[in-house]
Amino acid sequence: MTADSAGPAAPGAAASQAPPRSEHIVTAEEFERAQASPEFQELRRRVRTFAFPMTAAFLLWYLTYVLLSTYAVEFMSTPVIGHVNLGLLFGLAQFVTTFGITFAYVRHANRRLDPIADKIRTGLEEGGL
């Protein structure tokens, strides 16, 4: 038995599947206009000015750690406190750096990206962009 021949649907079932009447369906042309808009270009610029330098800096930091671990074994095995050496501290610093970058990105997104993204989304939803 198919869903069509099963009889009437439960009250409200069809309404929950269909989008509300006031919701604007965004067309491909509207997406293209939004992508070409100055607001979207500014959003892309802001994402890139954060993401690319931060990615390069972290990769350089990670590569330095790997190279030091491989070629500067004596330096990395320098004791700091008890059995804790520089290599261990640098390794743990990788985690700290990752959390720091995540925190910085969330802060950047909340302040510099989300307001523009919200404006673009609102424009698309209202059909005015």
C-alpha cells in the first residue's frame, strides 16, 4: 500500500512538510546576484584575510615542531621541569594553538562575518537582493 492510497494524512502532516507560504524560495539567479554583490565580496575578503594567514602561520608552526623533533633531538629533549622536556611542551602547545585559533576565528566570525552574512541571508529570504 502506498502513501497515496493509505487514506487521509493525520491533521497537520501536510502542513509540516510544506514550507510556510511567507517563505521565499531563492532562485539560482538570486544566488548569482548575491554572489556578485559588494556585500558578498566583502564577506569573502574578510574570510580570506583571516583564514589564509592563520592557516599559513599554523602550518609553519607545525612544520617547525616536526622539523625540530626530527633534526634537533637534543634541543627538544632539554628538560624543563622533572621529566617534562621542550618537545613535550611544544607538542602540548600545538593543542593550545589549535584552541586559540578556534577561539580567534569564532570571535572574528561573530564580529566581522556574521553581520554581513545575516544581511545577505535576509536579502535573499526577502527576495530583495
